[in-house]
Amino acid sequence: MTVTTKNINVALVDDHKLFRKGLAELIRDFPGYSVLYDFDSGWDLQKAFTREPLPDIVLLDVNMPEMSGFELALWLKDAYPQIRILALSMNGHEGSIIRMIKAGARGYILKDADPLELKQALDHLVHKGYYHSELVSATLMHNLQGNDEQGNAEQLTEKETRFLALACSELTYKEIADRMNLAPKTIDGYRESLFAKLSVKSRVGLVLYAIKHQLINGYEHYH
């Protein structure tokens, strides 16, 4: 994939200095990319944003002590929606992926990924606007970023819609069953029914579908 001739400015936010500095050197070796900032906290990035230029892409650590990657992503999404966020993490936990995607991340990559995958992720963010990996499959990302067809959203029952909203939270399925005053087996039935109706295969898929079709608006009090 050919990178645009315009240099893409990247900012790094990670509280592990050696990792961050090594990552910065790696990205500087990628043709067409420059590292504009590298900071150990979201606070420093926010201060830097009071001056120009702004980065095109922000790589941010999910787990940081002072301001989490989730909190920083939410701020970026609200204040600078044009900046593309790539989340970095040591783990691929489904809950972490869901939170970061909902917070505005356009991609999610593990810190032990091959440098070629990082290059590919950056190129995809530049040219496609998102990066899909094995963690967040191409099918699910296309459900989120694709066309405006409504699919089977209108076929959902009120209880299925409520379950979908709760599935977009950090509650476990057992906790969702308790919240809805239903047996866990009934919740399993809702989950499998939605998987079939919406043509998704995981909880991440449910979240992406809900975000795309704005099905969780008005259900924030369940989160």
C-alpha cells in the first residue's frame, strides 16, 4: 500500500518510556510518517493541543495511571473528531476492545504485534479510516463503517433492544440477567437470537452494530 506523499503526523501517549521511545523510532523509519509528540500522559497531550500542528493519528495506551486511554479517547472524540485513534494494549480482552471502540478508537493493536502489522494499521487508518485486525474482524468493522442499510434493526423486540443496550456495557451476561430479572438461559437465548438476526458472531459484533444503527441512544442509564 502506498502512503500519501504528505507526511502523516503521529502522536504517542504511553507511560512506559522505553516502549514509547522505541515505538517512536520505529514509526520514524516508516516512509511518510513523522512523530510529532511522544508523551507519558494524556494531560501532556492535552496541553500540546493548545498549539499547532495537530497530529493526524494518536496512538494511545489503554491502561495509564493518571488518565486512561479510554478517558483520553473520549476527549479526543469530542474535541478533535478528525484525529484517528489507534489503541495500544498488552491484552486483547473483549471488554477492553468494546470500551475503546465506543470511545472512538478506529483500531486496536497489541503491543507485541509485529512491526509490519503496526505499519499496516497506520496505513489503514490513513487510507480507510479504520484498522481491522484479528481482534476486530473485517466483517464487524465493515458493519460499523459500511453503508446505511438498516438491516434487521426494526425486527428487534423491546426486550432484545434492552438486552443489546446492556450488552454494550461492561456487565457480564449473568449481571445482565439479574438486571433484567431473567434466567441466565433466557439471556443466552436473546444473545443467540441477536447473533442470528444481526449476522454477528460475538459481543463485539453486537456493540458495533448498535453503534452503527444508533440503537443504544436513550439507554445510557443501563450502562
